[in-house]
Amino acid sequence: MRRTPRQQRSLQAVKTILEATARLVEIHGLQGLTTARIAEQAGYGVGTLYEYFPNKHAILIAMARQELDKVVEAIQSSLTQADADGEGESSVTQRVVRALIRGFSGRQRLRGALIVAMISEGHFSELTTPIERVVKFLHRPDRGVAEENLGSLPPEQLYVLMRAVVGALRAWAMEGGDRLSPQTLEVELARLVQSYVRDASGPLPL
């Protein structure tokens, strides 16, 4: 951003610009997105938009970081709540997968476009934040290792497993979630995790 908004009026302007961009991306995708169209959708002049953002890419990155914060918050909230009430008979695998799906759900076309924007602008490393939050949850000192041994996986195996899961979630978000319902995705990802954990201690296939 060119300058950080501090007053209520400036904060509202930035919020309106980001929401206008979100609506345009959700309806039309990234193709044809321009600062002029964003300003028109937001109800501001282009000059007002340029006070805060140098170009549309800066707007997309700001939006992506905002959405990523929401994903992390949703995952943390879901994991905390699931840990408190046990989510009925759900296993730790199902709780982790469900938390990730909840984090990536909602306005999927927008989130898919923002993932593309983050990658194209060289900010891929920031997309691993949800993974690190889940790994931290699994390795908490007060968590036993008996529940499907997720927390006891060696770091390299947990690295591969979590990125496989989040990679599938990103693909689901980028494709709009049309091919699989959240419920089906949860079942299949839980199956993937359980199969990996079950076979992780066995011999490597030749």
C-alpha cells in the first residue's frame, strides 16, 4: 500500500475498495480487472484508489493477505472448538480436515483467484501459514500421540502430508468447489491422511 489508513474515513475507503474488487473478481474473475473498474464499483474516483494502491496487483495482494488471515482465523477457531467439544465421535484427522475445509470455504472463486495472484506475484511462501497452524496444533505438548499418531509423524512426513492436503484444498478452491461437495472432500481427505499415517511406518515400496 502507498499509505496506511488510520482515520475512520480512510479505513472505510480501503475496505470499500477491497470489497469492490472482491465482487468484481467473484463475478468476472481476474480477466478484465482494472483499477478504473474497481474505482467505479467502489464509487470512488481513480485518484482516490491510487492514494492507497499503486496498481491492481497491490490491491489483489492486500486482499489475498486479508483472506489468508480469515482462513487462519477460521482454522484456529475450528480446531480450538473441536478440541474443546471433541466434535462428537470425530477423530483428530476429521477435525483437522474439517477445520481446513471450513477455512477454505466461502467465495471459492475469489479465493482461487487470490491464490493465483499470490503465486504470480512471488508470495507463495505466505500460503503455507494455514499448514504451519495445523502442524503447531498437532505438536502441542498436551496432545497425546495415540490418536492416529498424526502428531508423532516425523517432520518430513508431516511436511509432505499437510502440503498434499492443502494442495488438494487449494485446487478445490481454485476450481470453485463444483466437482466435490465439502462433505465428500472431507471424507476423501480423511481417507488420504489415514492411509498415509497407516503406511508411514512400513517399508518403502520398490
